[in-house]
Amino acid sequence: MEKLLLTIQEVCELVHLGRSTVYKLLDNPDGFPTVRVGRRAVRIPLASVKQWVEKFQQPNYVSTDEV
């Protein structure tokens, strides 16, 4: 069974990004939406990670940083 919610570390391993980069993406509108579990724990839906990867695979993607 596939996990629906991932930890920061699991996202890092899945998309081969560093922890600080993933944390920056949590605050970025082009990044990952999060789910709070309790007061401190943050999880990232697997579906949103897949959508993020697909979005950046498109050849016509223009980053908001470049505009």
C-alpha cells in the first residue's frame, strides 16, 4: 500500500532534493502544500509531490522567479 502522507525526509529521498530546499518549497506558492499532524508535525501529500514533478516536466513551464 502506498503512503498518502510523506515526511520531509521521505520527500527529500523521493525527489532527490536537500532538506533545506524542501523546506523552502513549503513556503513557496510553486511548492508543496502541507498537512499538519498535531502541533508540530508536517506531512506532504504524495499526490502533491507527483503533481509538482509533473508540473516541472512540462516543456512550456515558466518559473515565477524568471518573470
